[in-house]
Amino acid sequence: MTARTVLADVLLGLAVLVVLGSSLGVLLMRDVYNKLHYVTPAAVVAPVLAGLAVLAQSGFDVNTGQTWLTLVFLIGAAPFLSHATIRAIKIRQDGDWRDGDSRDGR
């Protein structure tokens, strides 16, 4: 077992812990808006740790480049997906995503 393999295993283990912690936060929070905060580490931090594990195991090669290109898109899309999710929740609860004052034209 090489140091690269051990480092990759440790990084993957950390990614699993992040996902488990996020899952626990989603399970325990009562408000849907608070639950959404716990999705972010699983959607951003865990994939970065997995990407670092690929880098540690494979070094700089085609697989690592593809992994990091995918991570760039994942991390770039995360804020937009969170915003769209919050907007969908707000529309489902109130029928509109805007505040009450802006619906009547004021």
C-alpha cells in the first residue's frame, strides 16, 4: 500500500463523513430552508474531496482533468440550483416567489 493510496482512501473517507454529516443535518432540521443549508457540503465539499482523492491516486492525467472539469461545473452550478430550489419552495408555499408587497404593484 503506497502513500498515494492511503491519502486517496483518507480523502474518500472524509468525503463520506461529510455526506453523512449533511444527511444527518437534513434529517434533524425542521425547516426546509435550514435543511437546504446542509445540502451544500454534500454538493460541494464532498465532490472536491473525491476530486482530490482522484488526484492523489492518479496524479495529473486525463482522468484527473476530466474529474476537475466536472467539479468546476458542479461548483459553478451549486448556487443556481440552491436559488432555484428556494424559489420553487417559496412558490409552492405562497403561490409567488416575490414578497407580499411586490405582488400588488407597489
